Amino acid sequence: MSLPPEKASELKQIIHQQLVKMDVHGRIREVLAETIREELAPEHQQLSTEDLIKALRQRGIIDDVMKELKFVTDVNEKERTSAPKPSTHFVDREPPVLKKTNIDPTRRYLYLQVLGGKAFLEHLQEPEPLPGQICSTFTLCLHFRNQRFRSKPVPCACEPDFHDGFLLEVHKDSLGDGSKMVDATTMLSICDPVHMVLITTDTFGETTLVASYFLEWRSVLAAENGVTNVAVELLGVGTESKVSVGVLNIRLEMYPRLNKTLSPEITSTQFALERQKTAEKERLFLVYAKQWWREYLQIRPAHNVRLVKIFAQDENGVNRPVCSYIRPLRAGRLLDTPRQAARFVSVLGYERAPVIGGGGGKQEQWCTLLAFLCRNKGDCEDHANLLCSLLLGFGLEAFVCVGTKAKGVPHTWVMTCGTDGTITFWESVTGHRYVHRPINPDDPPVVEQPKPLYPYRTIGCIFNHQKFFGNCQPSDAVEVCVFDLHDESKWKPMSGEAIKSVCSPGTTSSVLPFPPLCASTLDAAVTSNEIEVQLRILVSEHRKDLGLSTVWDDHLSYLLSPALAAYELERTTSISAGNEEFQDAVRRAVPDGHTFKGFPIHFVYRNARRAFATCLRSPFCEEIICCRGDQVRLAVRVRVFTYPESACAVWIMFACKYRSVL
């Protein structure tokens, strides 16, 4: 493959800079002198090139040069994201084979190295893990301009041993791939931070969000030699957002080197101007929001108890307009339909934001999308924001609804408006869909009214990335609510221009870029098999403790597969299929005079022991696992369905057949 002359010269320049940096020429001269002095026999008058290369290789100099010039990329990660720019370094728990990546010498890169951590005092007493021992780990996740990265997991410690490098491509979206290399001045205008999320994974596979940090990388543009070292203090999340959790040592370097660096005065002036511009826009929006709220209360004083949410706190305790948590999100080829998107969001774990102390109060924490995806679980608001963004990406008119469920519990869900006026509610935590048919309270008692199937009681406001409406109907009960959003006597709108000023991408530095979704790294067949083997062992041990023997029927286990596939299809599409064939196959496999019992159950985690303990709490499942009788044969089948972000739906079916003895 031939390179254009300008690219070839650029590549030569990069290699030359690297060789000068490592003082390779000086080392070669030393080796040459040493070789001539020590190894050249008196009868040989000249040294061949092969002899010199052999001497350089023996002393490890060639290996050192190759290590410095080589960047690694994960072979299996090329198709992980829907991003136009490939992730250059995305290593999972068991890194696959790594190969060299093609670095375009005409483009600019930011090389971010994490060179260890310190002062993670919560892990001060953490014992040193033994070789091969399973321990809690730290993982660092990064997002920068549509590129996702993940560090190798390192054991939790007071000074965690992070040693990872990430190659971040710095490009201007508007200029396209054919644009020339960006210079320092152009890069100064790119205000996207590097979003860093630190999570811990315990020995049971449970994840916890430790810190979320936005790294201002542009300080490297004013650094000498284009290299700077930064000590990043990470603060906690939620109620601990003012408490330090640790420090990361980070080294930033530009590739290729900048021909001309900026002065520190220029960068600091730019940062000050951006902060000033952002603060002014946020101040004006706050003034407008206060005025809007006063007008809303003048309509009806009772509105002050309605759940109208204009701002929400993120994981760092920063108040952001709720509309900034939504953005049309396209999943590339990872999700095919809106209903599949709803199923994906529902299999992400549900966990309320942690609260220190009692009182039963709900801690508010609307996570940024990267923090939610990396942790793989979140509260109902996180699920609703992601589902609304995905449905907008699929071209639907979607809104997040803020209201209450039974007993006045605050809740959020998603609503879509059809072109024919059909209103559909989507429960983001379960994936269920409900068509809304309002009750007319003015109808006479003889008129039969539709009975609502959804769990929602009241609704205070709805919003998406461009619109915000406060419910100003006489009653905020969902069942009597009319969703005619053009009628300002029913829904008080906010100014679209005001929302756009603080919530559109690029308007302020506080509007966060959305990361692309990543494909699953799980092998569904391998994971299914592993869980199934573990469950067989657990069942056999449990029956042994009860003094019962265990005989497995592999054929019956295999016959359970179609049922599990049908259950997942029904959850995704609301269509039931294949039940007749499953029932026919089971009837053929169970002889006359025998009884068959089966128990399906669904999980969103892959911990076999935890799943087994949950199954035993069901009397139906316990009856199958502890079955006594004549010619008892047991069966278990596990089917894991993978979704983006390594989320998964795990279906397990226990079954038994035995001879009926009257």
C-alpha cells in the first residue's frame, strides 16, 4: 500500500520525533562502539548490517522502539459502537488478542495515560489479594466525542495500580474525515470534556458508582512539548458529592506534537469566557423558569403540590434542566425496533439512589447517561430518560412523564403521541406498554368508562429535549387527563427558545455529550451453559442435603428451550408464539402415567447462586427441585439473551417428570 507524499513525510516526521525523544541514535552509537571493541575478531575488518541489528536486538533496543511506536486496539471492539470513530482501546475483563491499529498521521490524537491512583482511603484496610483470588475491582470508563473506552479492572486498594493508555481522536465533526489536521487554535474551541466514570465491581459482580469527573484536557495545548501531568481529585456521588474518594495521576500528550503551543494566558482566557457565557445563559433560564412557575401558580394555587420538575440533580449534585437529560439517541445496528429498545432498557438493573440514614426519604439522583450505562443499573428516572432518548431516535414523539404511582410514590415513565392522537405509556423499568383512554368525568353514570390498566395515579409535567409542559387541568389524575398538548388551557408550555438556549448540544459547556451504545461482549451460548452447569451442581447438592438422589434428563432439558425463547419474544413484541409445538414435544417426552411440572423464572443478572436462592423462595419451584417419587427425572434449561452494554435477560426453567403413584 502506497502513501501520498505528504502523508509519508508526516509519518517519517512522527517516527523521527519518537527516535529523538528516546535518544535512539546515541544508544546505537554506544552499541556500535561496544560491538566493535568486544565482538569483532581481529581477522574481520568490517561489521555487516546484520551483525549490528543482531546486537541491537540482543540489547532490547529494537523492542523498546517498537513498544513506543505501537498502539493497541481490540480486534473484537471495532463494531462495538455506532460511532463513526472507532474505539482504539477498549479492553474487557479477559482481553482478547490485541493487534496494531492504523494511526492516521494526518489526524490529531490526545494520548491519555492513567498512571496509578492514591488516597482511596475507603480501601485503606483492603488486604493484598492472593494470586488467582477473586477480589473487588476498580474500572475506569471514558467517553470523548463519540468514542468509548474502558480500562482493565484493577484490584481495589488505597493506591490502585492503574496503568492504561487511551488514544482519543480529536476531530471537528463539521469538517468530516477529509479535513486537514486540527491545529491548537481549532482544538481550543472544542469544549467537550473527557467524561471519566469510576465504578467498583464486588466479588458477586455487583457494580457501584464511585465517581464521575469531567476532565478539562485543553490545558495540554499550552504545555511545553505538548505533555502535561495532572493530579485529578475524584469526588463522591450523591450525598457524598463534596467528599474526596481518591486521586488519579493522569498524563496528557498530543500526537503528533504541536508545531506551536498556545500561551497559558490564551487558554485561561478561553476557559473564563466559556464559564461566563454558560453562567449567563443559565442565569437567564433560571429567571425565565421562576417567572414561568409564578404564572403557573396563578392559574390555580393548588398547583404548588403538583410534581412539576424543571431542574434535577445529577450524580455530582449539580442542578441541570431536566430537558438536558434527553437527546435523540440512535443505536446503530444494535437495536432494531422501539419495542426492542424498551426491552433493552428494562433489563438494565433497577436500583434506587442510596440514602444514608433512615426516614424513608427518596434521594434524588438523575445519573448522566455514561454513569448509568457503565454501572448497568439506575433509578426509574435513569431508565425513563434513556428510553425516551431511544424512542426519539426511532422517530417517535416521546416525552418523559413525572407523576406518582399508588400511595403517592413519585415515579417517572415515558409517553408517546401517535399521529392519530393515540397516547401510549411505556413503563421503562418493566418494558410494559399501556394505551391511555381518558375517562370523561362529565359523562352520566350509565356510560361505561374504560378501566385503566396502568399503575400511574397523577401526572405533573411532561418533557423531552425541546419541549416542557406543566399540567394545568383541574385534576392531575392520569385517568381523566387529556393529552392535547396544543391546548394551553390544559398544558402550560415553556418557551422552546429558552429550553434550546441551555439544552441544545454545543450551546453551553454544561450540556453533556451523549455516549454511543456499545455492543454486548457476552457470548450468549457460553454464558447460558456456564449458569446451567452451576445450577445443576447447586440442585444436586441441595437434594443431597435432603437425602435425595438426582438424575438429570438431558433430552427433557433441551425441550425446554423453545419455551424460554417464546417467553423472551413475548416480552419484546407482546406476541406469543410456538406454545403448541412446545406442549406437543413435552407430551411425547413424558410417558403415560407420569406427571410433568415446569417453572420458568426471569432474571437480569448472571449470578447462579443468587438466582437459585431466589427460586427456592417460590413454593412452586421448591416443589420441583425437592421432588420425591418414583422414577424422578429432573431438567433445567438456561437461556441468556444479550443486549447492548452487556445487559442481558436470563431465563431459567426447572422441570421434573415422575411416575404418579396413587
